[in-house]
Amino acid sequence: MILRRFLHEKSGILREVPSKDALPDGYNQAMSNEAIAQQLLELAELTDYVGDSPFKSRAYRQAARTLETLQTPIETLAEGGAAALEAIPGIGEAIAEKILAYLHTGAIPKREQLLQQVPRGILEVMAVPGIGAKTARQLHERLGVSDLQSLRNALMSSAASSILGAQKRERLLRLVELKHKSQRRTPLGFALPRGRELLQAIQQLEGVENALLGGSVRRMHEDVGDLDYLVATAQSEQVIEAFVRLPHIAEVYSQGANRAQAFLSDGLQVDLKTVPPQSWGAGMLYITGSKAHSIRLRQRAIEHGLKLNEYGVWRSGECIASDTEEAMYAALGLPWIPPPLREDAGEFEAAEEGRLPHLVQLAQIRGELQSHSTWSDGFNTLEEMAQTAAALGYEYLAVTDHAHMLGANGDPMTAFEQRRREIEELNERLNGRPYLLNAIEVNILADGTPLAPDAMLRTAQLVLAGVHDDHGQPPEQMTQRLLRALEHPAVDILAHPTGRRYGKRPANDADWARIFERARALGKAVEINGYPTRMDPPTPIARMLVESGAWITLGTDAHAVRDLQAMELAVGLAQRAWATPERLLNTRSRDALLRWLSDRRSER
């Protein structure tokens, strides 16, 4: 076994670091430059905290800044040994040894040693702007601060003013509160418009050649932890400085040469990363994720004798792909993989075997199959809903007012008939552009019975059925409840199947495989609901739905004209579920949809 030897700093202990040949099987050698830079920055903070030489911490920070802007993968340069690393400005012998140690073991021994000497969690305290090592030590010794939670508690007490001063205490408390809020995930439907608004502002900054909103938003994840932006620019520091001064930014948490972290006023975290224009495709891949997908890509690069980072794909120190995502994937022997699929959930195997799905696109949606008007709990009239649907280019709009709300102060069938006549008049006046369907949404009672008069169920053009109360039943009971609803002759579509609502209730548990298989066997449909607080069913269950082969509808559950825009969210969730247009009813023409419904009626 070949071993490299180096003297551990200050300890006087001769340590051995295994060579590449000595690494355990499956060990991921692909270390990003930024990951090592972060380790060195933390080493600098720890050095200051324990009172070691300030010259050392200054050297660590200088080396970290160098690595942050170094485009060539550090592991490529490290193939030339310590001498090659020492040739990089700002990296001397001691730091070169630390980098090699990290590349071979995943840790810097000096950092690990210092971590044993400081309070657990003190690094996250020193990451808060305005809290240096000296202040962190005072806060720990006098107020017991050892992590963000204890810092938050201390800042809420006036005792911290004696250490920080009243004004600084107030600002730090605001920062920590924003950080605390940022740990909560935000539904995609709320994060997406905020993200796009800020993207427009970023695109207008001087020096920005291209900008992208990536991360969970680009992957259309149902909820979002933060907003991740990528900027292509040859003026990184100027763009970063302009970004943190945007009026959208409430507080700046960190700022470097090519990265900044900040918060919006509601606590939503914003991360911005810059890359040179020639690395745009590599940066897109990097900023989009997911983490699991990125790890697989790095592993694949290693298997092909390549290196991968946010600046490109590299072979023997030469960048062979960087400008587009397509070129990046091609260099790794793969076709381009759509962002909603990038979760390491089978997309690599499908790509290798030529099985990547042709995902449904928003432009293919020809109508809306769940909406509500002022006839039940909606905020807009039938005509207003129809006009908005027409503006979206829809051929049809199913008006699925809640059956139990029709005629709330009178006979529901009378109200249903009155609404039918209004729909027919509108269809004639609007010349069927869009065509309004006289539909209803019925509540599924605890025993699986649809709550609506039989006459209404028989005559409605389309019937959705969904659970609206008695949530949280045991899985088998919920399964039987939904199966019985599907088996009712009048029910066409199972709406928002799991019943989840962000901030209100989790998804109901049931045997979804049985439910979706039964829907398929009965020729009925199950909805993917894009209402911002629903996004139902969650991705794993939506994937089961797509794989079942059952018919699927996409619905916004619109209760106002603005809600019809949520079809983008429904499509995004369908894409994450690997849905193609073939089994989606919304991609069918009006005549094809009406034939499907006619066939359903003939079976009643």
C-alpha cells in the first residue's frame, strides 16, 4: 500500500494519509473547490476562537478565497502532489497538506482537533454576520451561547446588550429570526412568484449576462427551502455588491467574491452564485441539484476518468464541456435530463436505456377540470371564470362547484338547474370558447358515500369526489372509503386524493397502489391538484399514480380567476411524477373529452 506522510501541525505526530489506491471502495473523491474553501474558512474561525495565531487564520481565509474563484477542480491540480498545490497563489506547504488530507480522507485533521476544543454548534454562531470569534467566546462564557437556538434565546434577553450593545443586539436578533424562519419550507406556489420577481431585478443589474432561478424551484419541488440564483458575469464582485443592495433584500447574511446569502422580509432565504459566462451550462447543472442527482453525476464523472464542478467537465486539467447543460450531460455519456426528474429516482437508468419520458408541457393543456364560482365558495362569477379560461387559450372549463353548497338556503337541485341554465346561456353567448361543463365536486363521507342528491349525480356532466373532512382515518379504513367512492357509478374523478394542506394537515395514509389500480380498472381518473396549499398528491404518490396507468386529470381547484394560473404547478408536479400527455385528460380536445365523459355516462 502506497502511503503519503506528513507532519501534523503543532502536534508533533507523524500522520499518514492514504493514497488514491488506498481509499475504500465507493469513496467519493469528487470534492468541490467550494467545499474545501468552506472547511478552510471554518478552520480560520476555530483558530481565532481558541486564540491561535492570527497569521494562520488569515492564511486560511486567503486560501479559501483563492479556492472559491479557482475554476479548475482542486483534485485535478492535486494529482501533481503538494508541489502543484503550492504553486497556487495563497497556498503554502501547510495548507497544501490540509487540502491533500481532505481530498483523501474527507476531513482536515487540524479542524477536527479544534472542534473538540470548542462548544458544539459554535461555528453556526460565528457564521452570523457581526459575531466574530471574540464575541462568540464572550457570549458563550457569559450567556451560555453554543448554537443558533441558544443565541436566539440570549438575544431575546436584554443581558446580551452588555456584550453587544443595544443596536447591534437588535440587528442580530432580526438576522437570527430570519434564519429561524428560513428553516421552514415554503410552498412552491408562494415561492415561485417571489422568485421570479427577484429574478427580473437580478437580470437588470449591470454586468449580468444571464440569470437563472434554480434549485427546488426549477425542479418544481412542491415546497422550497430557499431561492437559488445563478448569474453569468465577468464582473462577479460588482454584481454581488449590486445584488445585496437590491430593495428586495431585507438582510445580508454572507457575501463573498462569487456568492452571497441574504433574506427577504418574510424570512425566505436567497442564495446567489456567479460563474464566468463560458461556464453557464455547468453552473445551471450545479445550481439546480438535487444533491442526490449531483452526487451521482460526480460519481459518473469519476467512473469516466473525468472531474465535474460548477465550472465544467474536466479531463486531465482541460475543460471539455461547460457552456450548456446538454454539453455537460453529453460529456458524461447521457442525454439532457429535465430538471423535475433530477432526484436520483431512476432518471440515470432511464437515460442510459433511452427511456426518459417526454414530459407533459404546460402548452399541451387544453382545459381546466376543477374550478369553483360564486355558486358555491368561489370569488368570481361563471362569466369571469370563463373569460379568464378563454384568455389562457382553454377549450373547456369544468365548473365543479361544491354540491353541498349549491342552494345553501334552499333546494340544491333548484340551484343546480339554475346554474345549468346560466352555463348553457354562456356557452351559447361565448360560442363555446371556452365550453363550460356543468360539473360538481362532491364530498366523500366517512363511509365512502358521495354527498349529493342522486338526481344531481345522474345529470351532472362531470363529477369529482374528494375527502374534505374526517381526515386521519386508519389507512385501511381510508382505503376502503376511497375505493367505495370510486366504485360509485356517477363518480368520474377522485380529487386531491391524499387531502394534504400545507400548514393545516398532512397527507392521509392509504393503500394508494390498490386505489390507483382500481381507478384504472374502472376507467376513472385521479387528479393531480396544483392549488398552492395542496400540491396533491406528493411526488412519490403521484409517481405511483402515473405508473398505475390510470387516467389523470390536472386541476387548479381554482376559487378565483387568479387561481387558474396554478395549472403551471399542477403540470410541474405531474412532470416530477414522470407524466406524459397520453393519459392526461386535460391534453385531450374538447370533443375527445366529451366522448370520454359520454362513455362514462353510458356505464352509469
